[in-house]
Amino acid sequence: MTQTPACPPPLPEAEAEDGTEVNTEAENQTDNQTDNPAENPAENPDGTENPDWTEAEADLEPASPAPALTPGQAFDALYAFAAPALVRQTYLLTGRRELARESVERAFQLAWQRWPEVAVDRDPAGWVRAAAYEYAMSPWHRLRLRHRTPEPPPAALDDRRLLSVLLSLPPAYRRTVLLYDGLGIGLPETAAETEASTPAAAGRLLHAREVVAARVPELADPGELRLRLTELGSKESLRTAAKPVVVRSGSERRARRWTRAAIAFTVLLIGSTAFTLRTAPDHYEAPQAPAATISGVPPRSGSGPLSEEEQEIRAKLRSMFQNGPERLRPELR
């Protein structure tokens, strides 16, 4: 059995018989790429330079990424996009212009306080809308003095009828019809925002449409109702909310006040607890038994009124020296 001799490793450079060097494998590949016009787009097949190649390569280069927005800039953009429409929507829920503006400002203040949560939300505008609706429909507003008197209704008769019908609905039904018919939000999303099941939201929507159709027959069509709701919100001269910078500064001031109040309450609680521990008894004291009458013992009684002789003696004693040797040395008679 014979063994085949191992092949020697290839030499990096080989010399021909006439002494000239032979190109290596890397140089051959380079020459092939240069000779093949299909693999070298910088040149045309005839060997001339391709002027369009540079422009095409420039177009294919990735564009520089846009600078990221700061939290303040992102909040301002969301405010400019959603605040004006949100004021009109909240007016349809409450029928009060100032309450609508205040609700939107409070909602955006809360959004700025929780901006890390709102910024990554799937629908930041929906988050602020839900907060504004919750604040606007709070029953505590009935206790405020300025909300006990009704505001002037819309000028047009049709607008007054529609707004009165909306305000006559329960708050949950009013919110459902505004989200679904007014804003065109889907039924599952409407149910989620109103914290109800989808069948419950559908029932509220159908009941609200029946009430509206009974009192305003021309709005029985959902498309016409949506158009009228949009027109009613846009016709009213509503004062826009404050600038986003003012809203952000107001949110920060409110947060500082709540923080100081929490610190003061904590200090007061700690102080009252320390005072209670300092003054509270540290052992048990049995209560005193009630007094009982014992037979055979005369009752305690005080001295009666002084007689005339006793009063004279008392006056004489009071007129004598109260201290000194005369007080200690008896008089000889």
C-alpha cells in the first residue's frame, strides 16, 4: 500500500521560467472586476466614465436622521393639534364654555405631569381626551356657585334643540354618542374609553339615538347627526385654552403645591404622633372606686361660722407681728 505525497502549500508568488512574476489570486480577482463592466458601475461598457453613477449612489445614501423632539416640543405639538377640537367636544358634553376650556387645560396639565406615560401611549390625544371628559363630567361641579346658573344657549333654534337633547341624556349615554357618532370612533374603542362592555356601549348608543330621533326627527340618520354635531361645536365662539407654555408652567406649579402640602401633612402627622407618645401614660392606672357610706362614722363637716369672740381674737392675731423675735418671745403679764 503506497502513500500519496502531501501537496506542498501554494506559494504567495510564483516566477515564470523567464523570471517574471505571476499575479496572485487577489490580483486576478481585481483585474476581473475591472475588466467586467457589469460589476463596475462607475464605467460604461465602452470604458468611458459613467456620470450618472455618482448621483445614483448619492440618492441611495441613507439620509441623516431628524433631530429628536424635546419633551416640551412634543407636548406643544400635541397641544396645538388636539386642544382646539377638544374644547368644542367638551362643550357638547357640558353645555358650558368656561368649563370646557378649564377641563382641557386640566387634562393637559395632568398629561404634562405624566408625560413619560403619555408620550409612549398608543394614542396620546385619546389619553388627553379621556382625562378632559372625566373632569368635565364630574358631579362635584354642581357644588360650584358659578355652575348653578345656566349659560346662554346657542343663537340658532336648531342648535338649541340639539344641545338640549344632548344635555338631557345621562352622562354615559351622552359621552357614548359623542365618541361614536360625533368623532367616528369604533364601538370597541368607545366601550373601552367609557369603561363599559361592547354590548353595553351599543345599548347606550341605540337609546341615545332613539331619544334624539324622537325629539329631533331630522337627525334620525347617524350621518346627519354626525354632521350636525360637528357644526354645533364649530359655530360656538369658544375661548381657546391658554398657550402650551402657560399650561406647562401651571402644571409644574400645581405639582409643587401638592408636594409642599404632602410634606406639611407628613410633618404634622409625625409631630402629632411624637406628642401623643410623649404625653400618653406608660402604665395602667386602676380607676378609683366610688365612695360608700360606712355606718357608725360621723360625717365630715367643716367649721361653722365664727362667734363674735372668735372674730375678735382673729383680728387681734392678725394685728400682731407676723415675724421677728416678738413673734417667738411670749409677753409677760
